[in-house]
Amino acid sequence: MIPGISYVVKAEDKDLTIAEIILKRLQISHSLLVKLKQQQKITVNGNQVFTNYLVKPGEIVQIDLNLIEENQISAENIPLDIVYSDDDFLVINKPAGMPVHPSRRHQSATLANAVAYYWQQQNKHLLFRPISRLDKDTSGLILIGQNQFAHQGLAKQLSQKQVLRAYVALVEGNIKTEAGTINFPIGRKEGSSIERTVLLDSNSDRGQTAVTHYRVLQQFKGYTLLALQLETGRTHQIRVHLSYLGHPLCGDTLYGGSSTLIGRQALHADKLSFLHPRFKQKLNFSIPLPTDMIKAINLLG
């Protein structure tokens, strides 16, 4: 069972409707409010009410977040490296080579299939709601919402750039500046359904703002180890930005990198930080590099 949310009506809330309490005081999205209303999950002092009910000071508004949902993703018994779990979130260390979602090319053995099995074992029937996303061959921390309240709370933080998503990458060539910001719009590459590219044509409306911050961690002969932080989250953003600068990720053959040192793009999501929407606590997570990236770095000396 997912814990509900309770709110004691204050004097300044007098004559607000239940809908206004939910939207303004509890910061719940309109789409979730609609579902709560449809499934009769809103009570005042234990009694079901309509959303136009006018609240009175001292009344207790209760929201039941246990919504009826149907998961269409098949469950598969695949081990998960769960870094953190509560009623609202899962933080998982995703291995390289595992897609997040089933697709036409990868219909099984995805993170979604593994999470569906994890929930099945706990008799939970939840929708798969990834909040942060990683490419198939990118390893590291990924955040999964375990209910719509958690998902919409973090989606709002993402839009307000309040979620820290940090990465480590090994790139080709030596980057001369110790730190910097890459700010180039990204869009689909013409003629490709997969590749993205930097779009600098001012007449083009296909490009989306994309901002990546980087800092040099270590220099090797012909290679650089970088710490990166995303301000936006476009598809393939780090890979496209660094390739555009002439420093593709090692192993990223899609964007011009060599696979000599490693058999996939050398990109790892090592840090994640966000404010828990229920408890208002800052949660910080950090994990070490995977063995294939460590091996590549050791080969460089």
C-alpha cells in the first residue's frame, strides 16, 4: 500500500475548494487530481467529497494514492541492483547493454521487464514511470517513480532544473580548458530515426535547447576523463555535444568514437540528487565506475 497524503486545513485556507487545496497546497498535478476524483480517492474527515467542496479550518483532507492501474509490460526475472527504495521511488544502478523500455528492436530483457517482475513479487500493480533516462549502453543511476504523485513531483523539479544528474565520461582527445559549458541546440538528424545532431540554423525550429557542463578530471595521452552535469536532458545530449566539439566518447561508434578501449560508449551516470516531494528531504546518491570503464582508464596508465 502506498501511504496517502493528509493535510489539516488552516485558517488562511477558509473557503478554498478541495480542488484548490490539492492543486495549490499539496502541489498535485491536474492530471492526478482528475484520477483521484474519478476513483473517489479524496475525503474530508473520512467522508468522500466533491472537488468543489469548500473546506473549513481544522478539517483533515486525505488523499489515497493507491490508484487502480494496469501494467502492460511483461515481468521477467532479471536481477536488479537497487540502490534505494521507498514507497515513492526506486533508484537503480542500470548496467550497460540494458535498454530502459521495450521497443521493436528490444522487446524483452529491459529495465522495465525487470522492474515489473520486482513489483510482481511484492504483489504491486504499478505503471513503469522512469523519471531520468539512460541510453541502452550508458550505465549508472536511474530514477523510477512508483506512483503518479512521485512522478509528477520529480517531473516538476526536472523542469525547474532542480535535479542533479552527473556523469563521468572518457572521451577522445585532450580538452584544453579545465571546465566549461556546451550550449548548442540538438535535434533529429535528417534521414535518421536514431541519431541526433547539433542544429545551429537560426531558421530551423527543430532544435531544442541543450546545455551540458563539464570539468576535466584527468588527462591521458590522447584522452580526457570528464565529469559532466546536465542542465537539460535531450536524447543523446552528452554524446552529441562532445562529438560536435571533436571529442567523441570512447566506444561511441554512432557519433565517431573508437571502440579500441571499450565496447560501448564510455558514459556512466554516477551521481543523482533530488528533493523528495513527500518528505521534503534532499536525497543524494553516488556510485563508482563500472569495471569496463575502470579497465579502459587503467589501460591508459
